[in-house]
Amino acid sequence: MVLWWIGNLLLLLVIAPVVVLLLNRVLRPAFEIKAYADDVLDHGVRLTGTLDSVSRLGKTKELTGVARQNVARYGAALERLL
């Protein structure tokens, strides 16, 4: 019976704190990883909101090409006047 009590004390005073220490060393990085994953998710969602206008880039390119042609025509007309 005495050995039973010694085993219980050993479990309570040595093994339990070691388990708690090791659990702490595992859980702290796990919670940091979760925070980083939440941050990546938040920024990913924000990024998709800015990508909505990508489909309109073709039209923008077309309009800037037309504007460039008009500026060239205007410059040529000014040159003829002067």
C-alpha cells in the first residue's frame, strides 16, 4: 500500500507538471499558427474584393488606345496650324 501512495505522489508531483509543460510547448505554436491562418484568410478575402475590376482591364486598354490615337491626331493638327 505504501508503494501505491509513493506512485501517486510521483505521478502528482513529477509526471503531471511535465505533461502540462509539454502540452504548453505544443499548444502555444498551434495557437500562433491559428492566428496566422486567420490573418491570411482575412487578407485573402480583402484581396478578392480588389480583383473584381480585373475583368474590365480589356476595356480600359481599348479606351486608352483610342485616347492615345486622339492625342496623336490632336498633336498633328496643332503642328499643321503652327
